[in-house]
Amino acid sequence: MTTEKSQKNILYPPVKIRHVFLAFWNGVKKDKLWFFVLFFSMIFLNVIHVIIPLLYKKFFDVISSGADRLVTGKSLVAIITEVAILNAIVWVAFRIITYANNVYQPNTIARLKQQAFDYLMNHSFGYFSNNFTGSLVQRVNRFARAFERLSDRLLYNVTPLAVQIVSIIIIVSAIEPMISVILSVWVLLMLAINISFARWKFKYDVKVAEIDSKTTGYLADTITNHNTIQLFTRLPSESAGFRNVTFEQAKMTRFTWNLDAVLEACQAFLIFLIEFLLFYYAIRYWQNGLITVGVFVLLQVYLIEISGKLWDFTRVARDVYQGYADAKEMVEIMLLPHEIKDLPHAKKLTVKNGEIRFENLNFSFNKNRQVLKNINIAIKPGEKIALIGPSGAGKTTFVRLILRLYSPTSGKIMIDGEDITAVTQESLRDNISLVPQDPVLFHRTLMENIGYGNKSATAENIVEAGKLAHCDEFIAGLPYGYDTYVGERGIKLSGGERQRVAIARAILKNAPILILDEATSSLDSHSEALIQDALDTLMKGRTTIAIAHRLSTIQKMDRIIVVDNGQIVEEGGHSELLAKDNSLYKRLWSLQAGGFLRDNSIKENGEEKEQEDDSE
């Protein structure tokens, strides 16, 4: 059995650290000046931080010198004045850092979200069919959060640590080389342990990120289908399923936290050890008159400073790798080539007539499942075609190929003599209106949802389209009229109301080619009668392809095309097809009920034909 994990491994290309940082740099580079101001200000500030303890060393050396207190007091005041001046410089530097960060980081986060959104939304219909919406939303958000985390860690933790280690070792070596050697060995040991541990633990951090995406996807899927869960009384089983994924996440999180606890215990031991060794050797040098009392103060301040930063480095390394793991999921999507994309020199499609031709067209989802086989058909300009057939016959795939939601395995689809793979997707879809069987609306107002058909439409245009689609009948009863929000996916509207909105949107788009995917299937007889008038107007002068089962729709078509098992088996007028012996259309017609052609399995030779969904 193919698992979700194995599908992912097949789907996504490998991601390396450079890919992640290149994606981040694409977001940073427009504000790179502020980034470099921040970076170099941070270096300058930390050099000052290292210099200030030298003044305190001098301070305590003056106190312990035994000189006249009046003279000593003046020297001490001079020293603390120098400290005050350096602290003022630090204060100014940190204000510059704060301002630079407040400019570059929010802008970069916004650009990274936009970059991820734009690339994600250009993936194919099939890609979105194979991924949880909730998981994709999580990836976009985590990508931006990962940048914020990595930026903060690298600028506020890694850079200060590197500057302070180098500066402190240089200063201590000038005072007593042996002490600097001990300090250097200890620092290298701490860094090696932390980095090695973080790299080894990274695979578990990736698993935590993957399980988090899985949990979010499960949650989004169940919330989307909450009504189904209630109606089928499946809350206990769904609750158990959610509990399984959350406790799987908890188990992996607990394991990684325990690993961190072991590392922290090792770090604490090494800090105790270095403190003893440094002061043990410092005492020996002091006994021999090689160092002053101020050196003890200096070493203690430096040790506290470095120990704190190295202790935090455990979390820094973990956050850096965790941030990489979070960003990696989105970068995988951004490295994945778009399945459907325009050719380098694709031109804009201009539809003057609306002729559609299928030439030797074949389409397969995979080697074992061929959906359409050797389709050859010509649809004349302005001709109205009804596409019928049993479930799994390939009708939906037929129209999705026209829209380039899929690419043909072989063969061509031509519109007015232009191969649709040689034109831009945007211009192709600008010339086609689709009224789907189950319209999905934005959680926006009715005005915005209808107006989506034409971005330049005025409010008057939108209201007129709503009237033609008979939307005004139910909109009049809404408290805010056209300004009423329809809920997520249009859940506040009935199926028939959503379909009328979709028809109004198509009317407003006014494209030369029209595709109707059961455009009246969710309507009662009264609503259907009203909308048929609108559809008659809409279809005039347009090339129309309708996946249809209602007799009222079929009988208005110029030609009926019958598809079965991925092939065109019959075509002609209604009376012509009924007159044929052993006609599939005739058998479908005989199964009609309530004005519909049943779109289900048909008995052939006493055996029930297997149903298949047209989607991947």
C-alpha cells in the first residue's frame, strides 16, 4: 500500500540548507541595507560589551592598589564616566538595531508569505487534490515564522556569541596565554557538543514538524466536514482519530524534550568544571604576582557572559534546525516544478469564433488508469454540446482538459486553430466561463462573489447579473442584501442559491466559451425554470459544452456526445440517438427518473459496471 509519506518522498525534490537560505534572501534583498545596518551594529555593540569589563578590571585594580583615597576616588570617577559613555554608545547602537529590525523584518515576512502564496497558487488542480488545505496553510505560515526565528537567532544570538568569543579570547591571551588556551578548549568543546547534538537531533525535529502538519491537516479536514460528522454520529471515532495524532505528536515532542534535558545536564557540568579550572589557574598566577585582583573580576564577568550565551546556544541550535525544518516544508513546494505551466514564449489567446477541436487526445492519471482514449471531435463556433455518460466515463476530465487543469498525455486541444498548450493559461481561462455543479464561494459578500466574474464590473453590473440569474429573489430576503457575507465556502446559502451566484458570475464574465457542469442540478423545478431563461440568454452566440442529465438541458443542445469508458461511443441529435439499436444513450434515457438521466452504474451483460471518480 502506498502511504502518505511515500507519496511525499516521490513528489517533492530534496531540499538543502542553501535552498532555504536562498528563499529567505529573496525576501530580504529589497531591505538588505537595513539588514546590513542591523548586522554591523550588532557586531559593534558586542565589541563594546567586551571592552566595558576591562574598565571594571581597571576599577578594581585601582581600589586594591592601596594608593591615596583622594587620588583613587578621582581615578574611579574617571573610570565609571568612561563606562557611562560606552553604555550610552551601546544604548544608541541598540536603538539603531531595534529600528533597523522593525523595518526589515516585517517587510521581509510579508514578502516571504507573498512569495509562498504566489508559487503555491500556481500549482495544478491535481496538486491541491492531493494535499490537505490545512497543511498547506500551515506550511505558508510556518515558512514566515521560520524566517523570523532564524533571523532573530542568527542576529541576536549567534553573531553576539561569535564576536564575544573571539574578542574575549584575544583579550585574555594578552593577559595570560595559558588561561586563554583553557577557555578556548572549553568553548570549542561546548560548541562541538551543541552543534553535533543539534545535527543528530535534527531528524527528530523534522518528524515533529511533519506530525504537526499532520495534526493540523486532520483538524482542518474534520472542521470542514463537521456537519457530516454530526449527521453520521461519528464524533467518537473522529475524536479518537484526533487523539491518536495529537498523542503521536506529544510522544515525539516528549522524546525531543528529554534529549534536550540530557544535553543541558552535560552543559551544566562543563560550566562548573571551567569555572573551577579558570580560578584554580588564576590563583596560581596571582600567587606569583602575574595577574591582579581585577583579572579575577574580568574572568568572572567574561565567564558569566560566555556561559550564558553557550547555555542558550543549545536552544539557538535547536531553533535554527527547527526553523530550517519548518521552512523546508514550504521550500519543497517552491522547488517543485509547476505541473501545468506556460511555454517560454506562450502567446495570448484571442477567441473570435469559439471553435474547439480535439485531435487524437489521450489522457491518463498513471500507467494503470487511462481516462480518455483517442478523442477526436470538432465543436463548431456557437454550437451547444451536451456531454453525457455513466460515472467514471471521463466527462469531467474532458472539460478540465479544456481549462488546462490537466495536460493531455498525448494529442491536442485546439481553440480557433490555436493549441491551448501554446497559449497562456490566463488568456485561455479568460475566454471560458465555468458554472460548476457544486460552486464554492469565498467568505465574502454576495457583491464580491458575483463581481469575481469581472474585476472591472460596477455595482450596477453586478446587480443586473444577479437579476438575470434570479439571485435577487433570495438576496431580497437577506438582512444586508448584496452586502451579506455568505460564510466559508458559501455555507450560509443553499445549493441552489450558490449555483445561481455561480451563474450570475458567468453572466458577468461574458466569455465566448461556456462550460456547464450540471449547472441546474441543485435547483428545484421553479428555480430551474427561472434559470433556464438566464442560461438560454447566456448560451446565445457562445460555444457551450454542458455535462448534463436533466432532460430540459439536453433537449436544448444542438448535439449530444455520449462518452463511455473514456471514449466517444455515440454522437448526434436526441431523436437520432434514440432511433439506434443497442444505443447507450437509449439505455440511459430509459433509466431516467424525475427529469434526470441517472449518472450511476449501468447493467451490462448482467454485470454491474464499476464506478470511478474522474479526479486523480
